[in-house]
Amino acid sequence: MKIGIDFGGTNIRIGVVDKGIIVKKIAESCKADKSEKEILDHLISMIHQVINSDITSIGIGVPSVVDVKRGIVYNVNNIPSWKEVHLKEILEKEFKIPVSVNNDCNCFALGEHSCGEGANFDDIVCVALGTGVGSGIIFNNKLCNGANTGAGEIGELSYLQHNYEYYCSSHFFIKEHNITGREAYDRACQKDADALKVWDEFGVHVGNLLKTILFAYDPQAIILGGSISKSFEFFSPKMYETLHTFPYPETVTKLKIACSKKEDIAIVGAADLII
């Protein structure tokens, strides 16, 4: 059995994973405004709640740039005190078992590839649409990290007046329409015409994002995750319409697009960091 950790500025989720199944899970709010040591102590205390003699390794996904070989995380999103944390060294010293650290979206991709919507494909791109836009890439059944786990940071690519993250995440709703994604979803469920128009606009942007992914990576499948993917029914018509303007129609015909269905799939992926 292994421990997988989905670590973020909002929540810390820890699971004991046995053959791709989470057999025990705990979750607590992250003390993101505290010092580096206080947050580390909190993380370590949570791991102590689930670890036992059957645990062989710990994998942790963090929303940051990561030195995978040394297990160092830099400038963690939404956790100001975590500028440079030698996480692998600290956790291995505490628990005396192997620890692997990677980017959180890479863990999402690993989980989807091992037992999620991407399990039947060799080449997938997993895209998280939420507070921001992140992605993880699997090529030839292997995780593509890049030199600094930044190979999938497609949200930072320039697009229109800003970048894809601005138009394909919660920023779009707040900054362009003065509404939250949740409010837009609730109103769309009530068939509010203005909200449905906002989702159409959002779908065009996501469609263009997917076209960029096809140009850059040409995957067999694209898996959408994150909180906004739950509104797929509202933005997918315009997304598909835009996607069909891709200049190579056979590529679009072969492509599978799916939404992540398993809860806490990133925990499973984190556990898979050490084979």
C-alpha cells in the first residue's frame, strides 16, 4: 500500500491507496497563511494519522514548479511562505520510506491514465479547469515532466488580450462578466439566457485551448477535470463547434474528449509516482 497526497492552498487530501483504490482518506483545510514550518507540521501530523507498517512509499502532488530529482518545491501557488521547501528530504527523514514529489496536475494525469478515463490510451493530456488552468501529459504511457514539471503549463500561453488561463478558468467569469463560475452554473440550470450566453462564450475559448493542445501534443484523448468541468453540458456545444474548425478533421474525429469521473483521482496518481 502507498500514501498519495493532493496538497493545495485550500485543502490537503491524503489517501491510503491499494492497487488503485483509496481504502482510507482524510482531508483538512490547508493553513495557507501560516509559516513554512507550521504548514509542514500540519502535513506531517496528517500523514501520521494514516501511515502504518504496510505503507511502502509516499507520493505528493503540489501546485508548483518542482525539482523532481531532489523533491524540492518552489513558490507554491496560494501558499506565500513556501518559497523553497525540500519536501522529499523532510518527509523521508520523518517517515523513513521513499517519497516522490511532483506537480499536482501531473498527478491528476497519472491517476486518469492508471484507472480513469485515459486508461485505454498511450497518449493523453489532462486539463484542469478551475481557479486556473493546468495540465498533465502522458506520452507513450510515461509522464512528461519537462525539466521543471512545467511541460503542461498551457494556461500561460498567450491568447487574445491575456492568456488561456484568463479565458478558460474562473478568472473569465469574474473578470469578464462579474459573476462566479458557480453562479453562472446555477443560473444556467434555471435556463437564464444571459448565463447560457456566458457559457457559450466560455466554450469557444475552451475549444481554442483544445485546438492548441492538438497542435502541440496531438494526443489520443483529452480529459477535462477541475470544478468547471462539471458544467460541461453548458460549454461543450460551442467547444465542439470551435474544435471542428481545426484544419485536420481526421484528428478531431479520432480524438476522445471526456470528463474526469473519479473523485480524488489525483491522490491515486500521487501514489503512483513511485512504482
